[in-house]
Amino acid sequence: MCDQPNPNGGACGFCDACVQSSLFSHPDVHFAFPISGGDGEGASSKTSDQYLPEFRTYLKTNPFPMFKNWISSISAQKKVLQIGVKESSAVLNKLSLKSHSGKYKILVLWLPEKLSSAAANKLLKTIEEPNEKTVLLLITHDLSGVLPTIISRCLVFSIPPLGGKQVERWLNKERNVAPDTARVLSKMSCGDPGLALDYLENRENLKVFAEAFVSSMKISFKKDFQGLHLWVEELGSWGRGQTQEYFTFSSTVISEIAKYKSMGSGEVIFDWFPEISFKTEGFSKLLKYSYLPMFMSVFDEGKIDIGRNLNPKIVLFDAGIRMMEIF
């Protein structure tokens, strides 16, 4: 898209096209993303265009965007966000027009796993055979959630997380995060800068997960069924995304405690929450290595079951019973 690319083919960063791209306002770069009410009654005319100002602002302030933060930014926590048929029609219309610059037309479709079946079917032919000088970029956070008919028509490139050390340095340099905190966050995020940044900016939300984890371990060890009932009722009021994130958090914590047990030292998330009563060293002695695959199975299956729209309370109760059996 650059008007004056440098010798190695990279963008100059200064021409009109580069400035427009940096502001997410280039006329030949189109965005499609999940919105609220894309196909709902009374909102059938909505497409991403109605949310473009909010989306641009969101991208400028979130260099590593996450779906849950996008939901919060448009105050849609209790709504279903998807990419609907109306959006697909709008995309096809935009791609049928000539480019303003006479160069490429680009569609950035963020989170194709949120495409409704009807919307996906409408785009299949274009994805398989795009027009000349047309590029379609489908960016997913969950490849398993993308329809197979979409995947089979795409070239799939996996972009791994930056890695713990790089995220640690980035947090320290760009966000002025203390080295110890940066180290904990980089480990908890498994080298994902977006997740690390989310943890940093939402410490209280992470604290809720940490407290729920500690409660679950105490309940499981004591075989406290009354405590399990209260724990399930509390977590059962969370949204599905939050519950899935909790299961991911729990598996990461167990992994970090296992490393602590093996090495005899190291940072874990509870170093960031001294107000939470949890003795890492003491728990590591209770955590036998043979327990690890069982815990991971509980958390992984719990996350999958929530994603399949199973009743969260049933999933949480099942996870609690299985953890009691582990100890």
C-alpha cells in the first residue's frame, strides 16, 4: 500500500498511504469484525461500518487486541457478538468496487470464528477465488472454532506468541513495569503480550481468578461439598468467556507451581498478590507430579465444555468433584 517503499520492500511510514494505514482509515483497507445484533430483529441493517470509529479507537489503544476487551469497549458484555449475513453482503460489495489508489484492496476479517454459518457460506466463493489485486486476511484467535469450509480455502500461517523473555523486556521498556512484575506477567501470559497487558491493566480481575483458584484447591483438599456448592454458585454467575479464561488461568498456575516444585524456587502469580493467603511452597509439597496430567485434563476439558455451551454450573461442579478425587 505504501507510495514510497524502501529498497527492501518495507513501508516508508511517512507517505499518505502509510499515515492512513496507521490510522486504520486507508480507503482500500476494509475491516469486518464481530458486532452486536448483526442479524438480530430490528438491527438487521447493522454492519461493522456502524462501529468503525469505536473499532479504530480500540485498535489505537490496544496494540494486541483481545475479543473480551472489544466486548467491554462497546459495553456489550451481555450480548452475542457475531459477523452476520448483512456484513458478508457489505464485504462483497466493497470488494467489487475499484480501488481508490489503483493498487490492492485488502479485507481484514478479525475473528472468522465468529462468522455465522450463513455469513460464512456467502463468502466462500470470494475466499476461494478473490478478485485480482484483492487480499483477504482472516485473523483468528481460535483456529478450531473456524468452519472447516473456511479453513480449506485459506493458506494458514500460525504466529506464535512473542515468548516470555521478549514480553518481559517489552513490559519493562514500553510500560515501565518493575522487573519482578514483568517476569510474573510474562510467565502467566505464556509469552502473549496482549494477555500480559490485559493482566497488568486489570489486576483486580486477575485477583478474582487467583482467589477462586485458592478456594477451589482448599475445597478439593478438604472434600468440602458445601464449600463446592457455594463456589459453583459464585463462578456460575460469570460469563462464558470469563469462565474459560479462569480454566486457562488455573492450568497456568498449576504449571508454574510444578516448575517451582521442580526447581525449588521461582515466581508464581501469587507473588503479585501478597494479600491472598496462599503458601506456594506448602502447596507444592502436596502437588505430586502424578497429579499434573489429571489437573490439566480437568481444566482443558472444562474450557472446552464451556465453549460447547454446556451449563457452566454443571461443568464447574464436575471439575470440583474431579479435583476432590485427585487429592
